[in-house]
Amino acid sequence: MDNSRDLDLDGTVADVKAQYEDIARRSRAEAQAWYESKFEELQVTAGRNTDSLRDSKKKIDELTQRVQRLNGEVRNAMDQRCKLEDAVASAEQRGETAIKDAKHKLSELETALQQAKADLTRQLREYQELMKVKLALDIEIVTYRKLLEGEESRWLKLSFALPFSAVCHWQGGLTYSPEPGFASTQASANRSQTSSTRVCGTAVSCSAG
């Protein structure tokens, strides 16, 4: 029985060993296939990454050149800044008197400006007063002209309306005499007739004989 057990144990070990060897063989095959698949993927990815790396290197070179150029510009700007600061400091040292003079001149100009504004306001007021006087005079002149034109027009109408010649005298009033023929038509040649008409404050006196 011991021999048979030993034989069974050896067979079992052999079976187990064979199974493990089969499992190991299949595992190696699967691992090899997986490795080859991953290697191909990595090759593709590496190709893409190579292109990306090339582009990245190109961009890095461009950025490096730009950074160098900007660094040069920054250095130039800093140099100019230092020069300007020196110039400002020197100007501040020299410019105190000039600033005082400028402030004094500015004060004088402001005073002159205020005086000019006051003079302008006064002249404008005087101009407005003169314009008011001129307007009043213009209105008065126009009024007198219209009165004179109206008086002349009425006088012309009156002179053309009379059926006799008139002798006119401006002596505080208007006096006229009829023609001799007109007097003969009256009822009495010796009768005198007087009529008075008021025109614009001037008495027009008419005498017939």
C-alpha cells in the first residue's frame, strides 16, 4: 500500500506540474502578446510624441529667442529709465528757481485774466446800455420819420383836394386863399368865411374872401 500511495503521489505531482507548466506557457504567450501589443502602441505613441516633441522644441526655440529679445528690450528700458531718473534729478535740482518763476508768472497771468474778465464784463454791460440807447433812438427816428411821412402825405392829399390854388405859410398853422373866380360864386363877395381843422396838433386855417 505504501508503494501504491507513492505512485499516486508521483502521478498527482506530475499532473500538477503539467498543469502549472501549461498555465505558465499560456501566461508567457499571453504576456508576450500583451507586450507586443503594448510595444506597438508605445511605438505609435512615441511617433506622435516625437512629432509633438519636435513641435515643442521648435516653440521652445522661438520662445527662447523672444525671451532673449525681450530681455534685451528690458535692459534697454532699464538703462533709459536710469538715464531719465538722472535727468529728472538734475532737472529738479536746477528747476527750483524756474518753478518759482513759473508760479509767479502764472499768478500774474491769473490776475491779468481776472482783470480782463472784469473789463470784458464792464465793456459788455456798457455795450448793452449803448445798444439799448441806440435801439431807443432808432425807434424814435423811425417814429418821427413815419410822422413826417404821414404829415406830408396828408398835406399832399389836402392840396390836391382843394378846387383853388393855395398860398401856404407855416406860421403855427396852415393858411390858404382861394382864387378870385371862386369868390364870385359865393352869396356875398364881402363875406369872409373861416374854418379850422386840426391835423397832428397843427391848426389848418382856411380863409376865403
